[in-house]
Amino acid sequence: MEIEAKGFRVNLANAMWRRSTRSGPYSDNCVEVAFVDGAIAMRDSKNPSGSVLIFTPSEWDAFVEGAKDGEFDID
């Protein structure tokens, strides 16, 4: 499967999907990421054939830093 987004042409057939090491075997809210063709792809691990989000490297860096800083924490 190949998609175009944000100036990237991403071939998901080449993707090596990874799940967070913090995901446990009993968790049902996991995502998987793949660094492919210069972009970062993210998908729902429960639905691997579903939609995929594409991030640029700078968007991904901002997302990761926001997560580390607690920007997305639910109080």
C-alpha cells in the first residue's frame, strides 16, 4: 500500500511497525509506529488495516516532546 501525504510518498509495504515498550499484553489502546520513506506512520494496533496517520519528522518531534512534557495528560 502506497500513500501520499505532506509531500511524502510512503510505501507501507516496507514499514516495520513497532509498538511501545510500555504497551502490555492486556492493553487495548495501543498504537504502532513505523519510520518509513522519511516520514513517520502511526496506526491503531487493533486495526492494522485501518487508517494511517503520517507525520513529518518535525511534527513527530513536537508530538513526542509534548507527550514527555505532559501536554496530553488527562487530569
